[in-house]
Amino acid sequence: MFDIVVIGAGISGATLAERYASLDKKVLVIEKRDHIGGNCYDFYNQDGILISKYGAHLFHTNYEDVWEYVNRFADWYFYEHRVLAKVDGQLVPIPVNITTVNKVFGLKLKTEQEMKQWLKKHQLPNQNPKNGEEAALARVGKVLYEKMFKNYTKKQWHKDPSALDASVLNRIPVRTTFDDRYFSDKYQYLPTGGYTKLFEKMLDRPHITVRLNTDYFDVKNELKGYQKLFFTGPIDRFFEFKYSLEHQLEYRSLNFVWETHDQEFYQQNAVINYPSSVDGDFTRIVEYKHFTKQKHPKTTISKEYSTDYIPGENEPYYPVPNPQNRALYEKYQQEASQLTDIYFVGRLANYKYFNMDEAFKNALDLFTRLEEK
């Protein structure tokens, strides 16, 4: 009945479904959850406040083709994301910038040259850091690392930074100016009315059939005659964990503790990080009304706790980058390369963290490559 089968209705799956439907292909989307949108899914809670079930998602991109594509399905409003961190009882901006250094160290740096000199004095140069700790020390130096990133990383990954790949903390943003924007991309916008509406429009085509609450592994033997199948779930699950007898691909998951307060706003910023263990085990507090610009007398926040991923109990969020996981993934990747007309796409299938725009780009580029053939 279907030309194309897509497993998963998140960014990757919805993009491929929409693109193939535009070619008049009959597309079946199978989603084990009770909603579309993957981890971008948002909804109005019982108090009528728009929140994101799986945590904050900020769209930003420099890809012109991605920006053109997403504008087909939503109106977007300008939003520049800013993050604060509680350090020594005060709130300081992330990325590390002149204001951050001035507040933490009681200095009065004013120019980019002064900031560059300060960084040069405190950074521990390392052209080839072997782990996350070495990468962080090379970017921000010992004091900022210990105050802002060391314990936060332990909370997030349940591992010492020295036990993580350098790539994890190489992402620490550092600015030599007063610029406190978390992202510097050309396009920084959010969809009016939330992400779920965007996905609804993407999948609202006569050629697309969406089946929610359906596990691919319960129905896979019924799927026959399709031209292509796209799988966006965990790659080791697809192969029934055949290489994972002693060790499965690791992920970190998140636990959200929701609170609604009878006040217009709870905190001064959308996201405040809590790197110190003194403040509790949660990594950050997110207040969604700062994102959505919604007018409401109440506000809803979420405290985020990082936790181990347990299949069947919670959701996989962040691949854990280390040599053991990389070697295991490469075995599954080799297995996947032997298949015909089955493609693995997205964060879980590629065992790689994607920003939102990267997920769109990845799916669009795959579609282009396949159809150019």
C-alpha cells in the first residue's frame, strides 16, 4: 500500500515524509508515542501554558536551505537565546564573555583586547586535548572551569569531565566581547504557536498516513512492498542489540520536575544553569513563557535532572561520546551499510547529537542524494 515507510515522527521522519509526499509517493509514518514532533513536541498544560514535554528547543541556523524549508510550515518570530548561570550566589552570562569575567573575578575589563589578554593568561593551551577536562581548561582556564563547568558536567553526564571525549566540552562558548547571546547564527527564530503546529502542517498531506501508538517492531513483518524505509530510532535496537551482549550504546536521559506558580514570571531568564551541587542535583531551570511570549497570569517551570537511560522506562537524549560507544556504533553502522533500501537517519540512528537545524539539514540532504540517483 505504501511506497515509503518512515519510523519516527520527529524532525528527520517528518521531513522525509513531507519530501516524499511532495513527489506523490504514498508515505506511512509509524510513531510509537502518542504524538508527532518527537522531542520537539509542545502542548498547553492544564493551566493553559504552552510547554515543551521534552525540554527546551531553540531553532537557530546559518543554512539558507533549512531556513527556507521551515518557513513553508510556520510563521516565525525573532528570539535570541540567553543563558545565565548561578556562580558564587550571583547570575553570570553564558557564553563566557567580558561580563562573566568581570562578575566572577571582580574586574573591570572593557575592551576585546583586555579580554583576549585575560584569556591568554588563564587558558591552558592544548592543541589536542585528550578528554573533556583538558578541552575545558584550554578554553576557559582552571577557575572558570571549576566554578561553571566541572560540576555541571558531572551532573549532566554522571561522569567526570576527564572521562568524556574532548568534543563534549569543546562546545563551551567563549566570547571576547560583551555579546551574551548563546547563539550567533544568522537566523534565530521560534515558530508562532509552537513546534507541534509546524509538524502538523508538515504531515498534513493526502499522501501521508500517520499511525501513532505503534511500535515498528510489533508490525514490521506486516510491512511489505515498500520502495524505501527510513529508521530514526536507536540503531542498536533495529539490529536487536546483536553486538551489545555486555554493553549497549549509552545515552543520558532527562527527568523533568514541573512546577506552576501563581505569578507572572518565576525567574529573570528563560534558562538558568545551576553548576554548584549546593543548589541541588538539577542542572537548570527552564521557564517557557520567556520563549513563547505568552501572556498569562501564571507561569510553569521545569527543573531538569540528568539520569541514566533505561530502555522502556525513559527516553534517550544524549549519546555518550567515548571510545567504547564509538567502536560499538561502528559495528552497527557497518551492518546498516549492507542493507538495501533501508536508511538510518537522525540523532538516535546515527548515534550523534544534532542541533535542530542539523537534523533538518541531514534529512533534506539524504532526500536529495537519494532522489538525484
